[in-house]
Amino acid sequence: MNDWIERQRHLLDFTLTSLARRKTKNIGLLVVFALLVFVLASVSLYTQALRSEAVRVLEQSPEIVVQRLVAGRHDLIPPDYLEGIGRLRGVRSIETRLWGYYYDPVLKANYTLMVPRTRTIEQGEIVVGPALEHTRGLGTNTGISLRAYSGELHTFLVTDVLPHETELMSADLVLMNEGDFRRFFNFPDGHYTDIVLSVANPREVRNIGLKLMEMLPDARPILREEVLRTYNSIYAWREGLLLALLSASILAFGILAWEKSTGLSADERREIGILKAIGWETGDVIRMKFWEGFVIAFSAFLFGYVLAYVHVFYLRFFLFEPVLKGWAVLYPRFALTPQIDAMQLITLFIFTVVPYVAAVLVPIWRAATTDPDTVMRS
Amino acid sequence: MFFQPTIIALLLVAMLNAAMLAVASPYAWQLIRQWDIGSGSDRQLRLERLTYFFSTLLVFVCLLQIASTLLFVFNADHMHTMFVGAMCAIGTLNVNQWGFPALYLQLALFFMAALWLALNALDNRARDYPLVRVKYGALLVLAPVAFASLVVQLLYFGNLEADVITSCCGSMFSEESESVAATLAAIEPGPAMVLFYSVLLPTIFVSAWHWRSTGFSRLRAGAVGLASALAFLVSIAAVVAFVSLYIYEHPNHHCPFCILQPEFGYQGYLIYIPLFAAAAFGMASGLLAPFNRFSSLATLAPTASRRLAGQAAVGYALVVAVCTLMVLKSNLILLD
Amino acid sequence: MLELIAIRKAFNQGKPNEFWALDGIDLEIPQKGVTVLRGPSGSGKTTLLTILGCLARPTEGRVRLHGELISGLPERFLTEIRRKTFGFVFQQFNLIRGLSAIENIILPSYPTGERRSVLLERGEALLEKLRLSHRRDNAVEWLSGGEQQRVAICRALINSPQILIADEPTANLDTRLAREFLTILKLLADEGRTVVMTSHDPVVADSEVVDRVISLRDGRIVPDLAQVFAQAFG
Ligand SMILES: Nc1ncnc2c1ncn2[C@@H]1O[C@H](COP(=O)(O)OP(=O)(O)OP(=O)(O)O)[C@@H](O)[C@H]1O
Ligand SMILES: [Mg+2]
């Protein structure tokens, strides 16, 4: 066992000096490899962080949202609509919600105007999301005038800005008083946008959804788990597509071509011949080459991954942001929560290191099995 | 559902394994037919060089299988949110009938590659390579398994569509279900514990005995091999039937995969790493013993078999220790 | 001690350009002494050395070392024997560029798994013996030809082999250095080592260090004239 460790140490030793002796070639390979890991890891870390951000926010939202459909379109909830639901078993609470979209011609962006359930806001005052704070320069105690769809101008005083953590969902939010909301949108009294139900036992959610559909045929219950599911599959799908395209093209043309074209230099072949002649076994040479590949792959992976981590979580993904985002003008500038996930690491590893190893397997074997007597004939 | 990064990665590995083994198979066949250790001909020299390629390849396949099996389970756990009713990895694997077969094939390929490497390591120590034909015959079996693993994974992931109603841990292990997993969970924790200790302790004993004894008996080595395989299955059953309950501290949560998750402190690795290692070592110990009938392996095979049995004994002892510890330190009370 | 029986070696076997470089060699190398292989270019001297030194396997015939048959062994075991029993000095020295003298010297011992400090100690002792200690950490490509050869000899001796194999060791040296090489050779022979080498150099063949000269032609051993006479008229 000790012999074994000592032997591996010798081989690693030799490998390191051998890498150092061929600096330019190896640094080139390292850079290409690390760059590849960087690109893939950036995309992967970014989409994953976005997804878990969304999931985190959604998890605080109610289990069921009920909308009413008229002619297949979302319509207001009339005043007596609620009565039947109260008797459903397993429903912990029922609340009505008031919210709507407002298009701001100044910024050419949509805001979400909403009457909060948990905090009271005085008439004439509003609370805004962080994105509005940046883009319209709003702060506490600044005023803002919004032209309603009716043409009237309404003036509000900003009394607070929402915290930054939940920016993905609340960035474009404007919270206001119920009276202001109804006046601003000309929203009929007693009507609501939708209803939210919270359910005590998560396993009941589906049943309650089904019962709701029976009782109110024109209702559309939206389950939180369904939204989550959709989010998950959308993000995973995007990430998968991107990774597949990127890795397929970059890998094929990057590393494979590189390794193939350079291959093993005559110098390296001669060196392997010498090692074999003076008493190294084919297995020793393969192990030495394995260490070489390991050192390159591992350092490239580590280097690329750390760079990607910094890029995504500290530099706000600035290199690729324009490609992946652009869903809304008011896209949040939120800081993603740093996270590392074993599954993602292994996936990235398989996309980068495994093809590399597979590509060098045969060349290494070929080199390692050169005849030891070739050195006698140079 | 193919366009998930992890699924693509899994399929990539499966394709790579199948392709590498498929390309290698004709060469293995050539080795079987033309190997002639006494000859100094160019052809024999070429074949000998080829053997180095095969050992390197199989090490690679074995490592890939470890990574891929882990990833497969992680992925199943991760994706459960996409399926209605799936509460964890089990639910995802049950979305269609290919989930569990895919997992079993992954494990099979891992064990086969590991056993092949044990055989190879033994053969490489004998000066006349007596097992060349056995080895490469066995290798020919590996390619179809790798291929089957690829096909079943393709079927599994291809038929995976979000929103299909699946069973979750709870319903999967409910008593009326007939799957193997349900039968395992249906074993009462009490009898399961009795079974666990009454199989594992004798396994440890016979392995340690084989390891320490001066005489060599093929029968005993065979017993080590069989007992190790049995102990592996019983240990998995024990994890499902009672160890998991104690880890989750929940009387109905039987999932053998959730214990790998950070929520449960990755405790599963403490069980599974020694368990898989011990199973591979123990089975290899039994596998190598009969080859002592070759004169050049007359002492090498017993030595290797004994050492492997020793490693298996240590591994299973760890499994028993870890499981016992987890039961003891748990706050759940199932039995008095 | 090292015994060759009916050795034949083919290159490109089974192809149109098949060539038998050795064609029936019977030879015994005794435990002690310096043996020189001589013969015209292309006569198979180097090929014979590779077979003697377990660098290559004969196509036909048998090789015995200390009575043990080693010609049929797979490369894995042949390498082990080579590492323990043989040291090599090549015509081009074949040192690894970029490594220091001492690192080159201990290279053959890496696969044995001995501790590095032990290896370094042994290497330094050898350098001392060949009066090269001051070049310990110099990169080998900057050493002079004679120094390179002495490093190569140290490397050949690091595993304390019984047999030293040298192919044209003096071809790249001038007369003075060739004589110096012979002094070292004497030192080794006196220690009880076996030396087998090829050489064109009359300085070597005529030296009193050499115990035996074997002549090759077209892959066969040419009988010694004195011996032929003795057989014909004796
Ligand atoms: N790998 C090879 N393939 C084909 N022919 C070879 C090979 N190696 C050597 N030969 C041939 O075998 C013959 C003997 O070669 P060898 O190197 O043993 O000669 P030598 O006596 O050492 O000659 P020199 O004095 O020039 O070094 C030569 O004709 C050479 O061309
Ligand atoms: Mg020559």
C-alpha cells in the first residue's frame, strides 16, 4: 500500500515536471478547456439560480389561485362568487385579491399594481419594487404621477421600497390602497381579480382543485405545484438545449481538434520510449499519462468553475446576460443566491471532462505501448 | 423528455459506454481466438498490447458507472417536482415501467465492470496469463449489458412526460401495491431487523474467517461470494424497511434515496459506499477462488480471494455499525 | 548465466519485406567479464542486445536467465526483470531533457515505489563515484558529452543491476573520453558486474578490459578463427 502511494507520488512528480517542460502546449490546452467549462458552468449556474429563485418566491405564494373564465378569458370575480367555497373541507383560508397591469409609456414597461393582503397602505401612498426605484429614480418620500387608462392623472407618494431579496417577483410591483386601486382602474365595487386559497395538507390540494371545478364550472383553479412544475421544466429545457448545443459544438471543435492535431509530439514519444527502456512498464506510463490528464482536467475544471461562479454571482452574468434575458425591460437586477449543487457539478463534469478522457484514451494507450527497443534505433 | 442537462449527460455516458464496449468487442473476440502466450510473433505482441487497452477501458467504464448511477438517482430526486404526486426519487422512477429497470442495469454494469477488474488484476499477476480467454469471454457479455442500459434509459427518459400521475413514496409503499419495493416496505421493521442482523453478521463472520484462515477452501470462498451478494440485497431491503424510517424519523417514509440528500445530512453515503464496496469485494472473493486450479494461480488466487474477503468483512462491518448507530441515535421509537 | 538458444528475430513478419535480423544465435554470457559484440553495420548487433537485455522478445528461440526461461514472458514481467537485472547505456545517451542530472538518474526507480529520499541518496553516491557531484542539479542538455555519458551510466546503475548493456557507448566520444569510459568499465567489471556491449571502436575491442569478442555477420555468429583452427587441427 505504501509502495503504491509512493509510486503514485513519483508518477505525479514526473507528470508535473513534464507538464512544466511543455508549458506552451499545456497552457493552451488548459485555457481552451477552462474556457469551455466557464461557458457551460456560467449558463448552468445562472439558469439554476434563476429557477431556484423563482421556486423560492413561489413557495411563499398560496397553494391555489382561482380565476373566473368568461368566454375562455380571465374575468373579474363577482361579489357572490365566494359563498360556495367556504364549505370546502381542508381549506384553511380564502382571500380575495386585487391586482392589475399598468403600462407606463415613459419607460415603455409594465408594472403590476396590487393591493397587499398583509400590509395596510394609506390613501394616496404607494410602495414600489426595487426595479422602479432604479429606473424611475423613486425613493422614499418622492412623488409620482401616473395617467390612468381613463385619462385622469393620479399622484402618489412613495412611502417605502420593497426589499431586494425577492426582486425576481416583486421588481415591477406597485402596492397601493384598495380605494386608490378601484379608482385608478375604475374597478367595480365588490368585484375582485381572483381568489387565493391556502390548504393545510399538501396532498389535499389536488382534490380541492377538482372539487372547485365541480362546484364552479367557470372557475379555473391554478395550483402552485403546477406553476412550479412549469417553471422547472421551462428552465431545465432551456438550460438543456443551451448546454447541448454549446457542448456539442465547442467540444467537437475545441478540444478534440486540438488534441488530435497536436497529438503526441515526436519528443514525447521519444521520452516514453526512454522511460520504457529504462524499466517503466506500460501500465506505469498509462498511469503517468492519466495523472497528466487528471491534472489538466481537474485544474481546468476548477478554474473554469470558479470563474463562472464569480461571473454569475458577483458580476451579474454580464457577459451572456444580453443573450439569455431580455424578457422584460424592467428585468430585475437582483443578486442571485450563490449555490453549488452536486448534481449540477457531476453533470458539468460529464459534459467536459468525460469527453476529454474518452478522446485521449486511445492516443495515450498507443503512446504507452511503443516498443521499448525503439530508443536503440534513434 | 430529453432536453434536460442531466438527462443528456446520463445518455451521453450510456452511449459512450455502449459504443466503447461495442467497438472493443471484436478485438476481444480476436484475443480469444488468436492468443498464444508462447509465441513471439508480431501478432501476439500486438494482442498483448491490446490487453493494456482493455484494462484502461474497463477502469474508465467502472468510474463512469459510479458517476452515472449517482447522477441517475440525483436526477430522479430532482425531477420529482415535475410529476404530479411524485414526492421523491421513487415517484420519478415510477413514472413509467422503465425507471427501475434502468437503475438495476446501471448497478449491474457497475458490478460487472468491477468484477472484471478483479479478474484482470489477478490474471495480470500470473506469468502465463491463464485467464485471458475467461476474461475476454466475460468482456463480451458486458457490451450487451451496456447496450441494454442505453436502450432502457432511452425508453425511460423518452417516455417521461411531466404531469403524468405517478405514485409517490407514500402510495408506492402502501400495502396493496405489488411491486418489489412495496414488498420490501411491507416487511415489518422488527422482522426486517432480525433478517438484517442474521444475514449480515454471518457474512462478516465467514468473510473474516476466510481472510484469516491458513487453509484455503474453495467452498468457503464460494460462501463468501454468495453471502456477500445476499447481504447486499438484504441491506438494501433493510434500508427500505427500517433504517430509512429511523433516519427520517417518520414511521412511513421508506425511500432509500432521500437519505442521500442534504436535508438528511448525506447520511446515505455512509451506508452505501461501504455497502457497494463490500458487495463488490465479497463477490470478487468468491469469483476468484476457483481459479486456483490453474498452476500459476495456485497461490495467487487464494491470496487475492482472502484479501478481498477481508475487505468485504470490513465493509459489511461498517455497514452494520453505521445502520445500528443510526437506529440508536434516532428519536423515532418503533420497537420497544 | 544468460543463455540464448536458437534465437531468431524477424521484422515485419508475414509481410513482403520480412527480414530476419537474427538467424539462429546460440550464445552464453558468463557471470563475470566484459563481452563485446562486433560486426559490420546491419549485422544484427543492436538487435541481439535488445534480446539479451529483455527489451524485445525473440520471434523464435529461448532465453534463460539464471536457468529460468524468460523468453515467453509477457511484457509486464519482462519489464520487471529488466528493471532489476539490467542497466542500459545508449549511443545517444537518451537522457530526458529539462530534467536535472539527479532526476534523470533516479528515473528508473520510480516504478519500484521506494522513497524519494532513499533514491536521492543512492543517486548521489553514484555521482560521487563517477566524480560528477558538482553537476547534480544541472539540466542534462547543458552537460558535455562525457558528462552526459557518465550521467547515463549512473542512471544505468541506480537499481544495482547485475548486467550492464551498452550499445556503441564510445561512438560519440573522442579517444580520451573513450579511454576514460574504459576505466569506468574496469571499475564495474572489478565489482563483479557483467557487461555486454557493441562497438566498432578498435580502442575498445583491443582494450585489456575486454574478456571476449563475439563477431556477427548477417544475423549469425562468426566462429572465432583460433577456435576453428583448434577444431580442424586439434
Ligand atoms: N524495426 C525494424 N524494422 C525493420 N528492420 C529493422 C528494424 N530494426 C532493425 N532492422 C534491420 O535489422 C538489421 C539489423 O539491425 P541492427 O540495428 O541490429 O544492426 P547493427 O549491427 O546494430 O548495425 P549498426 O552497426 O549500424 O548499428 C538491419 O538490416 C536493420 O535494417
Ligand atoms: Mg547498432
